[in-house]
Amino acid sequence: MFLDTSIPLASAWNTWSDKPGELTFLPLGVRIAPLLYSAKLARATPIRAPDEIRFGTHGLRGERIEFETLFAETRLAFRLDKPDPFVVRGGFETRQAGEWGLRYWVSLALCAEDGSRAEFDPQTGVAVVEVNFRFVAFAASDLPALVTGHQSFDALIEDFDRNGYFDKSTRASAAPLIALRFNLEMTPSLRYAAAVADTKELAVAKARAALAGKIEPAPALHTGRHAAALDAVRDVVGWNTVYDRLNRRPYTTASRIWGLGDAVWYNDQCFAALMAGLLDPALARRNFDVAMGSATPQGNIACLVNPKDAWVDRTQAPHGAFIAWMIYQRSRDRAFLADVFDALARNQLWWRENRDPDGRGLVSCGTSDVGDAMYRGTAFGARNETGMDNSPTHDEARYDPETRTLSTLDVGLNSALALDAEMLALIAAELGCDEAAERFAELAAQTRALVRTELWDEARGLFANRQRGGGFVRSVSPTSFFPLLCGAASEAQVERLLVHLEDPGMFGGRLPLPNVARDDPAYAEQIYWRGRIWPNVNWLVWQGLRRYRLDGPASNLAARSFELFQASWTSRRWCGENYDGDTGRIDERPGNDPFYTWGAMLPLIAVGEVMDINPFGGWELVNNGEPVRLGPIESPAGPVTVEVADGRLTLHGADGQPRFASSHIGRLSRIVLDSALVSVTVVEGGDIVFRLGEAASRRLAAVRLNGRPVDTRQEGGCHVADLKDVPAGARLDWHLSPAGAA
């Protein structure tokens, strides 16, 4: 049955199923689903994505949900919220009529997963279903024009499709599914509510009381510079968070349009966890646990697991430890690190033991002789390990059935492997596993050095894939910049790389970053990894640029990536799996998913240009002088809000009170905000006025800049430091006495 009593109460009512408009109270398996019928088309729809729905706001716990439907040229706007965890209320209104409203019907169906009969009271207009000794009541602001009973939702659709809107043959007051039918002539708008209680009378009373409440629009999470970027991340993750019935777990799927439980891709799931962590640490952990659930007895984490197949013979590029460390940096949950470390460590060592046939310290893609997966033992199966299945960078690779690997050394893969080892060293050190930390740090250093020397093509001035026995392959992709991500590039190499990044014949131009150079013959194909733009790749390159403090190119990439995203998001609320390298379109060719979770990594970059938490600069805030308000967003100090107004950056805590403010134009990094210390590193240097929040000012014990005492003045109950000619990289520490100390 479709129920789970372990779900957090705040998430219990949510859009868990494959019907995007359907609400389910997961602990009881009770569903409320809209169905639309058009006489003009003579058919009904459960509201199919993406053509019949425009995805709007969606809180990660379903606290606010908005969407529009477009069916038979009639447009309806739905809005829902939860005044308390056991109550959901909603409503719709007609925005555009495509036919006479009398012939356009909106049905609201109530049913229970266990088949319990729902009952409708014509006197009160309330439907009730009892499940596991609890009652769920559903009420509407108007009486329905007709109430019908059916065995299932599919039977309701069949009834409309067979008999049309003007038929009473299925009228009923009790059935496994009760449908309250409204037409738009009599009911152009409607309010409705459902409530869960332990008596029928109380459930009915709560549902009817909820009808009187007004549903307010969701407050904006992000205004000003890169406005609505964080809102977009929330909405994409919110809509794509569903319930996997097969494995009985909630998680953020790669795309709800693909179908629930269809696939768990290792990297997709890790990226979903990262984005969820900006707003909901518990969902971040659930998503990462799903990724770790694909770990195999051999040591690798399976590339793909779905109900029909398990690609245990291969994995994907190892980005898991990188993501895990960033989730930890934001949440400070050491138990999370302890739980995931073993699977991540085994995966790193598996790469080195199974994909390095020459013992040279660099790896190739492959497919092991285990399992019975599709494409096992083929060149295509091996290419899956990069995630870039049909990339032209693989065109010259040959599959060797003896070593079960491709003949090429992949620069993106080896850069990811080096970064993974580096992050595992950090995780191991945090957990007190000193020997493991030392071992992984050595592996990271060795792989970085090999990437720097063996995968650098001096003639072209870039990193590239090469044959294990010789020369470099012709085609290059943005993975040529991945050595920045793992710290492998020298200063001279960085200088030459930036030329290619900006060259419009290579990776420059209005829309960044095509997944093969624009001057490559494969670019014109614009099929999947042959020329199209991939959000996860842009994000990884952006992180690499920022590791090297190439903040100008990084900000430029962020702005252009967000512009690319906004074109489809503002017009259609689409979030692409990938984008055309020339037009930026998502849907000009079939097979490109228009609401894919990792598409939100484009606005994620824009969020990071205001606040980011990463292994290279720690917790970072950016003030470029432009107004912005971002948050609440999770941080090591809990939910915070970042605001820049009149050139001053202020960090607010969950209570809305300022924690500190700074006039510095530039980046503050390595921020620490706890009960004993407020600390920032001034990245660019210059003059700075730093204002400590009032509550912390009352406990101020000492202020030091690079270890030297600093004088402060008091202003409005706050301590303020006026600092001149602060050197780049200087650290400012505000030491606090214990709370309650004299």
C-alpha cells in the first residue's frame, strides 16, 4: 500500500505520486486528486506533465504548492498550503476558458490506498474516509453538481471518456473512490480542504474551518541580484521529491516525468542531496542515503539501479565524497559523515583496483564481469562510467575485452578521482581516522600530479583524454577544465585554459558551456552529450574556477548560466536536463527531459554567487554592491538570511536579528559563527567596516586581525571596527565570552 508512518509529520501531506496534482497523506495512504474533463475533446485527464501543467511554487515539505493546468485551452490556477500538519487546504480559479464552462468539469476524487470506502454526506457536502481508526474529511466551499462512486481513479477517467459530462449512471454516496464533480459555469473557482482527526466529527469540523482561511503566496526566497535563483532550486527539488513505492522511501527523483522509482543514478542522486541541503538537511540526508544504497559487494556504487535492471558492473564518476563533504560543511552532522564514509572509501579504492590495467595511477572507464545488466561488456557500457555516454571524447576509444576497459584515460574521470580522494582525506580526518586520512591525501596528491603531467596537451594548451599507449584524442569537452576542480593545474596551465574558456570558437560565446568545443564536427549534431549544455558540468567548472580564485570568470559563467536557465524557466517553468548550445532551447529535439532535477544546478550557481559553502573557501558571502536578499537558507549556524542594501552586507539569524554586517565590497570566506567566535577572512583586502550583532556585542571579549588586537567603537548597542588597508586574506576574529558571563 502507498503509506509510510515513518515520514516526518511536516511532510505527510505532499505530491508524492506520479500524478503531479494529487495530494497524499502518506501515513494513511489517503489521496485527493483532481481530474479535468473537456467536452470539446471528449476526454478526461489526470493532468499529465509536462504539457498539461505549469509547475509553480513547491515547498520541500509541501508547505505551499502552486501550479497551473492547461487542458483543451482552459487554464486553471491551483494553490495549496498546510495550516497545520494534519490539514491541507487548496483552491482553483479559472484563468482562461477554452469552452463553455458547463461542459468543462473539475472533479476532486477522495480515496484510500487500502480500499476503504469513502462516504459523501449530501446535507453537509463533506466526504469522509476512515483508515486505521482515523478519519479524513474533505470539504469544499460549494456543493458539487454531482457526486459519483468508482472502484479506482482509472475507472473515473473511463467513466468520463465513455459517458461524457452529462451522465448520472455512476452517482453514489459511498464507494472506494468518491468524486466530487464541479463544472466551471456553476463553479469558476473553488476552495477546498481536507483534515485528519481521530473522530469523524472532529475531522469534518477541522476541514470546514480550514475553508475560511486565506492561502497566501509563498514569500520569495531570493530577490535582487540573481533574483528567484534559490526559489527555482526549491521548486524543482520540491516537485521532483516523490515516494518510491517499490523501496518504500521518499526521495528526490531525477525527474518525476520519467516515472516514480524508475531510476537511481549515483551522481544525480548526490546532486539532488546537495540542492535539498540548502533548505532541508533531513531531505539531503535521505537523498544521499538513497545514493549509498546502490553500493555493491564488489566495492563500487552502481551506476544505475531501477526496478528492471541494476548496472552493478559499472559506476559513475566519483563525485560522492565532494558532495558529502559540502553537505557536512553546511549541516555539521558528523553522524552523516560516519554513515557514508565506508561506502565512499570502498568506491574510491575499487576504481584503482579495477580500472587501472597498467598500474600507472590513472584510470579508464570500464564494465566488470558481474551482474547481468544491459550493455555489460560493451564499449557503450564502459562509457556510462563518465556519465557522458555519447560524448565525442569517446569516439576514438576502443573497448578491450581482456581488461574490460576503454583504451583512453579520461581527464574528467581522473580529476574527479583525485578530488574524491582529497575529500575522503578530509572526511577521515574529521572522523579521527588518521591513517585513512593520510592514505587518501597521498592518493589525491599522486593523481593530481599525474593529471597535471600526463593529461596536459602542450601543443593545444589544454587537458584532454589520451590513449593509454600514446596520443591525445581530438575532441575535447568542458572536462578539460576539471583539473581546476581537483587542484591539478599549474599557474601556466590555468592561463592557457582561460583562453579556451573565453574563445567563442571553443567554449566561449553567449551560452555556456557546450559539451564539446564549438569547432568540433560533432557540435552541430546537438544530440545529448554531442554539443548540448549540461547544468551539472557548468556547476563543476564553476567550482573549479572558484577553487583557483578566478572569481571574474566564475561570476561571468554564473551570470550566463542563470540567463540560460531563466529563458525557459520564466516562460514555461521548464528546467532542462540539457540545453541546445546555440538556441538554449530544451525541447527542439525529442528525448530531452524538461523538468530534470540537476537542471536546477544552473540557479544553484547563481545562489553560490551570493552565499556558498565549499571545501575551498568554507562558508562564503559575496557583496558586489548590488542589492540582494537571500534566505532563509541553511548554514553551519542554522537558517540564515543574507541581505545587501546600500552597499552593506548583513547576515541575519533565524530570529531575524543581525549577526554581523560588513561594508566590504568583495568576498568574505571561512566564516565561523558560533557561541564563542565570529570570524571572517577578507579575500580581496581593502578598507572594511565590520559591525557585530547586538546580542554578540554584549559578550565581546576581544577582537583580533591576523592575531593582533583591534580597537572597536560602540554604536547603537553594537561593536564596530573601522579597518583601513586590510591585506588580502586577512582573518578577523571576534572572540565572545560564554553566555551569561559577567
